[in-house]
Amino acid sequence: MKYSVFAIALLAHSAQVFSQGLYSQADNQVSSCGKNLIPELTFQLGGNNLQWPCESTKNIYVQSGRYVPRNVIVTRVQIQKDIAYVALPRYKQGVPITLGKVHLRKGQCITPIAPFPCWAIQEEGNCQALQNVVDIVVDKNGILWALDVGLVNTLQQPIRRCPRKLVAINTADGKVVKNIDLSDITTSDSRLQFLVVEYTKDNSPFIYVADAGTGAIIVYDVAQSKSLRVVLPSSIASSNDVLYMTLAYKKNEGYLYFTFLSSPRLYSIKTELLRAGKGAGSIIDVGLKPYGKQLVLLGGDNGSSLFFRYKGENDIYTWNTETCFKAANLIEAQRGGDCRLSTQVVPGHRRFMWTLESNFHDYISETTGCNGASIILHPVVKECDN
């Protein structure tokens, strides 16, 4: 397989690149070798390198316990040109910012994370600010949508700071353009986890939110300021589980693929039917997950391909949804080579697919050490067999 002319021109400065396989949006294919990460396109993130307004502010946060570097982790990302917007969930105390941005300039040992859009909007306990951002999407108009669950310290002693909400921020000027309270469409049992944004053929934005706690998908019509819940059949839903969602397009029609982590099957629903509030009768049983393994959906390429990995495994696979969901049609996109696991795959900078990886499992079990989680952002690469 060959790179597109565009991809080769961008990376011709590095001789190593031609022995490394990068998954390119332009190609929509995986080349045959190379797992060694490219230094220029590898960005290390960490809680020890936040961008502070001044040293005295940092000291105040440290002394008050509002900044504990080892408790900071990045789990979700969206890339717009040469900027990566990142979600830093407040799973534990001492996380001073929950939404940030990183400049994707030349790869560095540690890449600073700046608060986005500013420090003021990160204030914990202020319901006009962001409390706990667990997922983000930057749409085609440059609007960043943040899913704020309002509950902090979720891995320690959970504290309900504020209602659940969606916050829309214009990436061009950093201004909040919409604040959507989700109280009326959620319950005390709701656990909001993932966010998908889709524009219809008439250019109307809709938002889909995974509510794993109640086994439902929330649909929000932004233009009409209306919301509805599509409750999943009891045969599909699973309590106390993760509900993954990813959007794909087939023949210019949107399909939302979803699955509970513990479910043996993958499902989809045409988004046109989802927006109409149709549930059980419109859900497609895509098929059994290969080898009986639990599957983690990582993202899509804005086309027909989805990316995923198996629970506890760091190899990344891609599947073209135009084909049958079976092992023979699953392509290895990246072979895992270290202790980190991917939490998301997204299209972005230099037209490549990028993966955000961390040792999240160590973070949860408190075994990361003083420096906290190991987090890197880099293009999806494929390793040689020999």
C-alpha cells in the first residue's frame, strides 16, 4: 500500500517515515510497517506541566490541595489544525483544569497544557464554570462541545457540584455560545459518558449523549432546543457498565454504532431514526464481537471506518462498516508495544488519524508513582511483522 502524495510531501523531511506506517485520512488505509514513534509528531502530556498564569497562583493551588499533579489525566481529545483540545476529567481531587488545549508544534518531551478557554471557567464549585468534562467534540463549524457531568472526585468521594450540562465554546474566540442544562432529560441514576455531534443534511446540529446509568441515548436538537430519550431494550442495556458510541457514515447516511462493554454484541441505529425518537424496532444487531472479547470503541474517521481495541489489550484495529462485522474484515491499525492503552482515535493534524494513549489502568489503581499517568498523543502507526 502507498501513501497519498499529500501525506508523503508532509513527511518527506524524515527518512524514517518511509519505514513507518501512518494511518492517513487521505489514503483511508494502513501501510505495512513501522511502530517506532516519530519524535516530531509525538506529544507527551502530563499533570506536572500545566500552563499557569504565574508561579504564585500555582503555589496557592498546591498549598490548598487544589493541585495534585499525579491526579491529573487526559482521556479525550479533539484536533483542529495544529491545536489539540483535551478533556481532563476530575476523577480525583487536585485537578485544577478540566478542559485544556495543546499546541501541536514540534514534538517535545513534555507538552504544556493550557486551560481552555481561560482559567476562570475552570473554577470548581462555580456552576457557571466547568466542573468535570468527560468528553468533547469540535464540530465542523469550530464549536467545541463539552459534556460536563457536574460530579467531581468520582473515583474517590464523589461530590455533586452542579447539574449535568452541555457547554458550547467557539474555538475562534473562546466565547461560550451555549449552555444546555440536562437536568430535565436526566435522572439521579444517569451516568453520562460519551458525546457525538452530527449535522443533518439541512445543516442542523444534533447531539447524542450516552447515558449508561439508565440504558438510554439522549438526543438534543440544538436549533429547536428540544431533547428526547431513546431507551435501549433491556436485552441490550447493562447496568453499571460503559456505553460506547461512535458515528459512521454509509452512503451519506449517518449510523450511530454503540455497545455496552460487557455486551457480546455490537449494535447500530440510523441517526435519522434516532432523531425521530425510534428505538427497539430500529436498532440493528451488527453482530457478535470477535473471539468473545469485550470491545472498546475508540472513534471514527468521519467516514465509514471505526477504530477499536479489546479490553485490556493495546492493539488498535479498524473496521470498514461497509463490510460485514467479522474477524476477517478487521484490520490491525497499530500494534501495541508498551504499557499504555488507547482511550480515543481521532482524525486531525496533517490529515492523519491520531491516538491518545495512557496507562489509565495504573491511574485507577493508584500505581502510577509520583509523576502520575504516562500520556502521549501521536499518529496511529503500524508495526512490521519482522
